[in-house]
Amino acid sequence: MRRHGRIGDGVPTLLRQGRFTGRPSEMTISAHGDGGSVHTMEVGGSVAIVGEGQLAELP
């Protein structure tokens, strides 16, 4: 969103996802940098572990 100019530099933005899968959630995101070079991302919100696993080897 930052790269395409949809949010401002460092501006906290609410992102909603999961509605169609029955697991709605919200998170706050912000991106720092200009459109061509985003160098820092911040993501925040509540979490719930719904699964875990282990990668035995790289694909």
C-alpha cells in the first residue's frame, strides 16, 4: 500500500482480513520509506495460534 501511494509514510493504518474465511481479524500496519523503497514495516494486533508446524528442508 505504501509503495503504491495508498498510505502515507509512517501513517498507522487499520487492515482487516479473514472475513470470508470466518476468521475476521484486524491489525495496524505502517510503512516507512518512499514509494520505490520501503525500508521499515510495523505490524501490530492480537494473535491466536491456530496451528504450528516444522519445515524439514527447503523446497
